[in-house]
Amino acid sequence: MSQQYIGTKQLTAWPESKDGVQGYGVRYADGYTSWSPKGPFEAAYRPMGDVKHLTAEQQAVVGEHVQLNDQLIKLGLLIDSPAYKQLSLAEQMRLASQRVAAGELLRIIATRIAEFGGDA
């Protein structure tokens, strides 16, 4: 039986062309390297900056911040779209509450990152 998957992994990547196609060289945590075309790579991954100086736990916090910020941007786009106005008032209120809560969580995570000397 097939099912849908969503993944989360941290990797190192650098711009690299292959056969004239723009993309990224990719190195996974286990040392495996591969290449990915630019479009699919950028759709799947968000940059975290240079976090090598941080512990694995601190890197995970930075990753959480990056992912939550991406989700918050997408939520804002939904709320600002015509589709939002087609939703029930109750669903609009839930989404607005979710936006506020996610924004507060993002601020808390940013404070944690600032405390250990990372960039948020």
C-alpha cells in the first residue's frame, strides 16, 4: 500500500551544475553525496545558514525556527488570499489564532537562538 510522506533532514548543500543544469551538490549526515536539480531541491529544503559551530541540539532549534517561519509565511499567504474569505467564520478564527500562536512560538525560539549565539 502506498502512502504520502513528509521528511525532515538536515544536510549540507552547495550550488553545483551538472550537464548544464543548475542544481545543488548534497552531502547527507552519513556522508553520502548526491546531486539535486535546483527546483526540486529549493522546494524541499530551506537554508539555515552556517550552523556548523553550534551543537546538534542548537542546530535543531535553528531548523525548527526556519521551518516554523516558512509555515507562518504560507499561513499568511492563505489568510491574505481570496480562498480564506470562502472559509467559515469559525475556520477563519482558528487560522487567525494559529497565526498568533505560531508567531509567539517563533519569537520564543528566536530568543533561545539569540541566547546561544545563533542567528534567527
